[in-house]
Amino acid sequence: MSIDRDYFWFRLFKTRGIGIKLLGAIAEILEVENLTPEMLPLNQNDLSEQFPKLAKILTGKIRVEDREKVYAAYKQLKDQGINIIYPGHPDFPPYILEIAPVLFVKGQQKRLMSDNVSIVGARNVSDKGIRIARKLAGDLASEGINVVSGYAKGVDSEAHLGALESEGTTTLVLPNGINQLRQKNAFKKFNWDQDVLAVSQFDPDTKWVARNAMARNKLVCALSKAVVVIESGPERDAQGKMSGTFNTAKTTLDLNLPLFVVNPNCFDDPPKGNDALIALGGYSLDPVKGAEIIAKHIFVKTEQPTSVENQNLAGQLPIPFESSDM
């Protein structure tokens, strides 16, 4: 069977026993060895002899009996206009390799590599927070910046809508599989094919669970050149539950990305998390001139991360390792 490169990475993604770390390891081996997938031998003995590091990862995992089911799932995605982004793909951001080595996307996938700024905040956002989120997102869109957020209710949705209402673009980073994506009523009037990019790091049929929402937050940060917090509660509430917004902000700092936090004095009831995040290293942001400040910050040229460039050839190729002897 002759398969394209998208399928090669989808096949690996769907293989039991190959997770994020091993997908990243495979990508790194291909880069270091200056290999493309079609250069790999199709049987275990040759693989072990020529590329023992890859053989150690793959031997015994690729099961030929899974082929039909996996290919049917792949074909279904393609028929729905869903694309697969992977290490070496021209639209794959190389700095997300350790977070999400395979992405499922629908829309203008080139925006993965755009000037992206994430806007995040509480689900139960105040009226003032809604106005700030929408206005700031619209102002960023007017600066040519793509607004990224998590498509949850509250600040996330208001940020997406603010960008779209200003004739800008936005990226929805989903906490579930891309087959679970549903258009919210407020979004249906916009041109999704042109102005909305939906992204998921999860298996396409995965339903929402809390741990995936937290994992998604890290991707929200990694896709962006800066992150803005509108409203955040404390790191943990009275019941000890972690704040997703606070966690996202801390992840931003851990990734050495600029974190902007709306000055708590802008609110009638100052969000407790905002003060704490500013104390941790976030920049206090006046939302009136916020977009201008952020744009000046992110448009300063920085050295780009090293990319994986050795897998960009198009065309058809056989999928290695699906022979019955492995």
C-alpha cells in the first residue's frame, strides 16, 4: 500500500505504546540521521542493523492487524478537511515538539507559525473583564496579530469573538479531539474556513476531561509569542482546586515567554490572581494601550528555534514497519 507522509505520522500517533516522548524521539532521530521516512527499511532485521535506535522504539509496536482500522480513521479525517501537522511539516512549530509532536487542524494551518498572542482568563468573567477581553483582542487583530485561546466559555470565547468582530483571525486550541469540535452559536456568522483555525493535540475522538484541559493550556502558551491574562483567581480556590488560568500563566513564565497581566486596579473587584501573577514576574498591563505595548514587544526580532527540515518532501511513500515480522 502506498501512503503519504501525513499517514506515516498518523500511524505512529495511533500506535499503542508510542506517546509524546517517543514521537519526539523518532523525530529527533530522523533529524540527526538526516533521514526521511521513505528511506527506512520495511523489515525488522534491516531496521535493527541500519538504525538500531529507531528499531528499539518501533520493534513490536507497529501491528499489521491494526492497519485497516487506522487507515479508515485517517481517511475519515481527510474527508472532513482535517489536516495532520507533524515534525518536518512546513507549518509545524518546532518548539512544540516536546508538548505536542502531532497536531490535528482545520482551517488556515499557516497560522500556527503566525504572530500569535494568547488571551486567557476566568470562565466566570466579570462584565468589565468581557469588555477588556473583546477590546484587547480586537486591537491585537488590528495590529495583524492572530489571537489564540482555548474556546472555553468566559474570557476564551470573548477573545475569539473580539478578534473576529474586528475582521481579524483566531486560533481555537481544543481540550478535546477535533472530531468533537462544535460551532458555538455566537461564532456561526463568521467565516471559519478563512478566519478560524481549530487545533487539537489529542486523538480526534477524545472527549473533554479536566486533565486534557490542563494539557491544552501548555499548547496555548507554546503556540504564542506572548500570553495575556485578563482575570485570574488565586492559584487554588478554597476547595484546593487549581485555577486553569493561573496554571497557564505559570506555564508561560516556565517557557520564558512574556506574560502580560491586566492591572487588577482596572476592575471594581480586583482579581486575586492578577496581583499574584504580577508578583511572580508578569508585566502589569494597562488594557487601553495594551495591544500597542504587546505588539512592540513581540515584533522585536529574535533568533528562531532550530527547525526539523529534513522531512518536507511531498509525494507517496510506503509505511515502514507494517510487515508481519515486527
